[in-house]
Amino acid sequence: MTGGETRVEKDSMGEMSVPTSALWGASTQRAVLNFPISGCRFSRPFIRALGLIKEAAARANHDLGLLDAKRKGLIVQAAEEVIAGKLDEHFPLDVFQTGSGTSTNTNANEVIANRCAQLAGKSIGSRDAVHPNDHVNMGQSSNDVIPSAIHISAAEELKNHLLPALEKLHRALEAKAKEFWDIIKIGRTHLMDATPVRLGQEFSGYAQQIAYAKERAQKAIEVLRELALGGTAVGTGLNRHVDFPAKVMPHLDQRTGIEFFEARNHFEAQGSKDAVVGASGQLKTIATSLFKIANDIRWLGSGPRCGIGEIQLPATQPGSSIMPGKVNPVMCEAMMMVCAEVFGNDTTITWAGANGNFELNVMMPVMAHDLLESIRLLGNGIDVFCDKCVTGIVANKARCAELVELSMAMVTSLAPKIGYDRAAEIAKESARTGKTVREICREMKVLPEAELERALDPVAMTEPGGEGAAGG
């Protein structure tokens, strides 16, 4: 769109040549030329949020008697096209731009104004029907629009994308916990053999992590419900109607199903981005849980013959270009890389959040980009990890039973009956000879057979009880 014929548009700095078919204007074109940095544009959810704000603002200003019905109608119609993604090609700007995101707010104003001109039968660039600043941006500033767009887009994506994915994974892990409940396997602490656990208990722990992850995603939505909209340039609300925030919020609530509200303190809402940092922190914690789960599952399925091999993962694709028959835990690895990216995004967001100066944060675009990327990656990663890995996991019952019997940690349940020191001698003997604890106990006749069988019952070891001290 940047090549071919051009038209001339003006802004406060003078004339600019703009591609004839482009709906943006002179100020956006300056930013196109100034920031050819990454090729990364604002994502669909963010552009949608800008459209939601412009539509809601037009309706609110009309409610307040500041915008006539005809202009309101044109802005709403054009903003609806932005919301629906019909005008995405007209948002060309790089994420790495002015730290306030002014270029992108101006981009939205110009696109909507020029689309209004088209709808009114005027030529693009004509400001007779709707002016980008006077009408589309009425009662607003980039400094309250951009932080509000971050909150709205992230809250919508958390609600509509990440939370459903987490709910699906939670159900899948709970189902596996029930399916595997009767399978006894060896526990592991410090990567070393520990006392037996149920495979279902292990998976119940994963399910609980995701239950908490859902709560964390909901907490992220809660901190994002507070909007800077209404603070205008520095938080004072200059140049907007005193009732603008109260009028604009219901329109946003109606479109999103999220109850947004005016910032309790506009100077906090615009000078800091603590809510965004907090939401990213919740995503980081969710990613930490997912990394642990994916990594555990990867190790539990290792082998299949020379590793742990207690579970079998679905085979999704060939694992080697040189070793025939090799199948790798690729879905776990993909999930882990998603988590690593989220960790990195959180670091960027934290640093950017710390760089608020007085009444404005000047690193908002990269915060918006990275927060939305983290939500998108987590949602997509969880979906495929659940569908292509978790739901298809199969327990290797024979291998679980074999490792339980071979483990020296079986001796733990004997310690309350024969003493810690003698139990330790049996464990050392098992390690030296390769015999099982059960075999050595029978040879040494440490307990009557019936009592020995009760003491070495791995099922009983997965429940509270026993005598004496426990250790880790």
C-alpha cells in the first residue's frame, strides 16, 4: 500500500504524501517513515480495543450533547469496521514507536475520520464530515486511550482465550488423575527415589496448579478493569466533559461483557503501569506452573525403555532425521518454549513499567505487544498441549510396579518398626547387591511374613499413617 499513487494530506507539521488508497493521514505517514524498526504491528485484539474506545466515546459524547447525531452515526459505523477487523490493513505502524502510543491513537483517529468521509460521500482527506481530533478524539488523549486499550484488549483476551484454554486443561488433568488413581508408582524428591505415590495423586497436583492458574487469570482481569479513560493528557481530565467517564464505561461494558470502571486516581493510572505489570506477573506464574507440568510429563515419559517410562505420550511426529522410530516429547517442548517466551516478555514489561516519568509512562506500546503476545501464546500453547499430549497420555502400569519394587525407598515404611539405622543398612544392602528391599528383609527375617507384607504394601504408603518420623 505504500507504493503507487499518492495524495497530499496535512497535519500540524505540514503536508505529507500518503498512498492514495490508505485511510490513514499525514501524522500516521510520518510515523510510518520514522519507525521502520521491527515490522511488528499492534495485534488484532489491540486494534479492536481502539475501535471499541472510539465507538464508546462517540456514543458518550452524543449522550452528553457534545456530538451531533449524524457525526456520531458515522463514527460508530466506521469504528464498527475497526472493531470487526475490516480496516486492519490501515494500521501499519511499528510497535516500536513513540512511547505513549500517540502515533497509533492518531492512526485510529485518522482512519476513522477518513472512513467517515467515504461513508458521507466525501473525498478521503476531507475533514468536513468528521475531524480526527475534534470529533473522533473528543474528550480523549493518547495518554488515556492507549493505556485503556491495553487494559481492554488484555482483559478480553484473558476472558475469551486464556481462561477457556485453562479450563479445558484443568478438566483433562482432573480426568487423568481419576483414571490413574489406582496406579502405584515411585515418588521422587531431589530426582531420587522416594516413597510410593499414586500416579493419580501426581496428576491431581498438576490439576490443582491449573485450578490456581485460572484464579490468577481472573485476578489479572480484575486489575485491568480499571481504565485511565477520562484522564486526558496528564490525568486532570482537561478538555473532556465532567461526566464523560460515567457515560463511556457502560458502552464498553455492553460490548465486552466486562465491567470496566473509571480509574480511582488518574495520575496513578497514567503515570504508572502497575496493573499491566501485575497482570504480566500472573501470566508469568501461570507459565511457571505450565513449565513444571510439561517438564514433569516429558521426564515421566522418557525412554521409552532406557528412561523412566512410567507414562507413554501420544506419538505426534517422527523425532529424528537419522534415528528411525525415535519419537520425541515435542508437545511438552513446545509448551516449555512458550513459557520461556512469557518469562522474557514479563521481564520486558517489568522494565517498561518501571519507566514511567512523572505523569506518563513512555514505554506503553511494547508493554501492550508483549502482554498480548503472552496471553496469545499461552492460550494457543495450552490448547495444543492439552489436545495433542495430555488427553492421550497412557500409564505404563507394569513399569510403575517394577520401579516401586526395585526402589530402596520402600524401606522407609520399615523404619518405625525396626529403627532408622537398621532400615538404612537394608537400603545400603539393596544398593550393593541389586536385590529388592523385600528380598533382603525376607533373607534377614526382620519381620514375620504377614507383618512384612503389610509394612511393604505400596498402596498403604500412599496414604497418611505409619509410625515414627518421616524424612525427605
